[in-house]
Amino acid sequence: MKKTANPSQADIKGQLSAFDRAGLLRLVQDLHAASKDNQAFLHARFGIGDDVLRPYKSIIGKCLWPDIFKNQTPSVSKAKQAISDYRKAIGRPEGLAELQVFYCERAAGFCDDIRMDGEAFLAALVRIYEQALKSAVALPYDERDALVARLDAVRRVSCNFGYGVSDDMNTLFAEYVSDDC
């Protein structure tokens, strides 16, 4: 077996070609047992479980609305990583939109609850808000309407946030959602 300093996907693919069905099943079993992230990925990829979004929402919720009385701090990067991980696992448009809307709800709720006004946190909220609007309006109307209503609620909660968040959200909402929604 040839060893390289920087193994690549091609190296892994070459090794996988030597596996039989039983070997591949053991590999997947080992990956599943190795970490909760792997479990969430595999459950989402194969549509296993009651709610494949639950582990991703749990991460987003903990990262964007931490327990400040336990000195926990918000982590935008970890919350965004949960959305990215879901996208890699399965990336169904309705699931992606749900996670993005949930991100916005949690971030706006946290800001409103503790009067947080961190510029980077709010800038990330506006970026994800735009992504959520894009994702929601691309869905069929029966799936879209509830998500757009939730994003409108986020926009309304955010009206008193600093750094022009309200203006940005109003502009984005008007750009992506017609008046008759």
C-alpha cells in the first residue's frame, strides 16, 4: 500500500475498491459509531429516523441561543456549519430552507431576549436571512408560505436591532416576497 503525505479522495476511492459488501457495511457501521456528527450525516443521507433535521436544529439552537448564565457564548460559525453539514448529507431544498429559517428565528430571538447587539452576529443573521428568503421562495407555494410568514416574524422582531438590520431585512423581504404574500 502506497502512503502519501496528503491523502486525497482518490486515495480513499482506490482503497474502497478492494472492499466487498460485508467490508463496506462494517465501514459504515464503524463510521456511524465513531461520532454523533457521522450519525446525523448518515441518518440524513438515508432518511432514517423521525426527524433528520433534529440534530442540526439542536446544534443551531445551542449555538445561537446559549445559556449565558453558564458563561456560554454564541457561535455563528458552528451554527452555519450545521447547515453546511446538512447540505452535504442530503441538501433537500425544503430541509435547507427550514434550517435557515430556524437559524434566523433563534438568532433574532436571542438578540431580542438579551438585547445582544454584536455587529458580526447581526451581520451573519442578515446574510442567513437573505439565504433563507431565497430558499423559501424557490419552494412550491404550499411549502413556501409558512416559511415566509416565519421570516416576516423574524423581520418584525428585528425592528429594533442596531447596525441597520431592520432596514436590510425590510429591503430583502420586499425584494424576494411580493406584496400579495
